[in-house]
Amino acid sequence: QSALTQPASVSGSPGQSITISCTGSTSDIGFYNYVSWYQHHPGKAPKLMIYDVTRRPSGVSNRFSGSKSGNTASLTISGLQADDEADYYCSSFTSGSTPAAFGGGTTLTVL
Amino acid sequence: EVQLVESGGVVVQPGGSLRLSCAASGFTFADYTMHWVRQAPGKGLEWVSLISWDGGNTFYADSVKGRFTISRDNSKNSLYLQMTSLRTEDTALYHCAKDFDSSSFDAFDIWGQGTMVIVSS
């Protein structure tokens, strides 16, 4: 069971916007600003899309944005494209003996 | 080009041991925390272990604590994962990943393609 909770799946049509949530606790998302998001196409290495809650690495489209409210972080993808279809994982720094946690992953389907 | 290349994955019997390696290039390896992350077939990503830039701090997931040991050789730009007392549930694709940070965890900004470990009799 993952420490962070994501919906199993989301879907949207090309051009639309979708949001993926990631719910944690005051021991991780609620206290620390080390939330990151990863795009994972099957058979490829995961790709960092958002880090430190809202920051985009160089080369990542500005269609991807991150936010946080309380214990829940969110990834929003605007102007959906076919290539956005992938699995998305959130991650956060956590207090305690295990400093990193992932969400269970969300499969994005572009209709 | 910034690159991480894992090796060492094989089929091993339950209770066996294995050492994974990760060769880094294209960045100053000694400056960053490094991680191992795994993905079991049909499952999501699971963080396994991290080691700080100088090897002074190491952390492990509860599922591998006491069985796995992470280490690094900065002179060889290499990361390792010594795996012992392997269980069938350790079957997974093992990725090494670079962190933005030097001593703890921030985000995994560079990933390798992974090496497959299968624990089966």
C-alpha cells in the first residue's frame, strides 16, 4: 500500500485539461515542499515533469503544472496531446526512517 | 550526455544474493545523492534506497531493510546495490536514479533504463 494516494485512472480528450491528485499527510506533502511528478511510458525510463511542487525542469512543456493545498498535491496537464498518454506518479519527501515515497500511479488515457 | 546504465540483473533462486551496478556519466557523480527504485511486474514504482554524496547517509525501504546494502564508489562513478536473502517479491525492474540534492531526497531528475531481477526457483 502506497503512502501517497492517487486515482487509478483519469481520461480526457485532446485539447482538454486534466488534473491528477496525490494525497498524503502532514508527514509528507502537508509539511514539505519536495513534491515531484513523473511521466512513465511503458518500456522507457520515468521522466521528471515537476519538482519542488511547482517547478518544471528545462525542456518540459509548460502545459504541465503543479500545485499543492494542504496534504494534497496536484498535476495539471493542459491542451492534452496523444503523447501525454502514460502512467504518472507523484513522490514526496517524508519524515521518519524512509525519506522517499511514491503514489500508486495514475494511468492517463487520451480519448 | 547525462546517462545512467544499470547492470547485474539475472534470474536467482529464493534466498540467493546478487549485486547490481549503475555506471554514471555526463555529470559530477560525487556531488549528488543517488537512489535505487524498483517496479515489480504490473505494479507501480517503489523507492528502495538512497545514499548521500559521500556515502555517509544511507536509507532503506522497510521491505528491504537488513537484506539490501547500497554503496557507491565516486572514483569509478558507480552505484551499487548488494541484495541478499532474496524473496520472490523482490522480482522487479531495478532503476538507479540521480537526485537534485546531495545529502537527502528532493527529486529523481535522471533515471536509468533499469536491470531486471527475477527471483524464482
